[in-house]
Amino acid sequence: MTLHDDAARVLDRWSAPDEGQQELRLAYLDHLATHPAGMWKACPGAHLTASALVIDPAGERVLLTLHRKLKMWLQMGGHCERQDATLEDAALREAREESGIGTGLALLPGGPVLLDRHSTPCAWHLDVQYAALAPADAVETISDESLDLRWFAYDEVPRVADASVVRLLERTRALL
């Protein structure tokens, strides 16, 4: 099974939590059906990406990265790579790379938390968003892709991050 096939399977089976998410789910599936290279950065106009919100449920904190290019506090995430066998693999790889938490991160079961379509300097990102639980002994390390990396209390997130991160956190908390 290719990453493209996995993405189509995941999105086909995913139960969207509301009508807006259902519209995005169908748009992502249409994108994959019409773009064989729809998973890759080289796909013109838009491509799927994968991200993961790293949370510490015991401490009610979330780890955000100050993105080097976008200069925004965001969840960990980015482009899918050829070695990613699944969307979950891509989201977990991005979370590990950008958080520096090499072991112990675990995605919440049940598949994606939300979908988010947003414009970036390279193209439209059709982001498939997951949530990852950090281990109790997690030690974060800033990556080359970040200007900063910081734990924020859940109630601090609306003051530092945009609405998409707030929605992702709210949906993640509802699933915990």
C-alpha cells in the first residue's frame, strides 16, 4: 500500500465531527482522486501534510513550536516524505523531529483529530491533524525548523496561537 492509498483509506473511513470537517474530508478525497502526486510537496497548488499536537495531559500543557518561516506558534507538522508508510507515520515523524522527543510519543488512537486547509508560501496545505501524548519524562529539544519550542498551559494557547491550533486543542481535549 502506498502513502497515497493509506491517506485515501484513512480519509474514507474517518468520521468527521461536523459539516465543515465533512466538506474538507470530501475535498481531500477529491484532491487525492485527481492528483496521483497529491501527497508530495511537488504537487502544484496543494498537497497533503501531516501534523501532531503534542500534549501532556497530566500537566494540562501543549508543546508548540515557533515556526522559523511562518513566525507562528504551531503544532508539530509538515510535508510527507517518501519513507512515510502511513499518514500516522508522517505525523509521528514530524512530532519527533520538531519536538526533539525521540521516544515515548504516542498518537491518540482513532485516527485524525481534525483537518485544516491553509495557505503557505509553497502551496495550499491539506493538513491531516493528529494528537500525540508525550511521555511523563519528555525532554524537548528545539530543531532547525523552529525559532523556539515551549510548553503552554491549555488556557494560554488562545493568546499565542491562531484559531486552527485552538480548534485542534479543543477537539483533542474533547477526545481525551
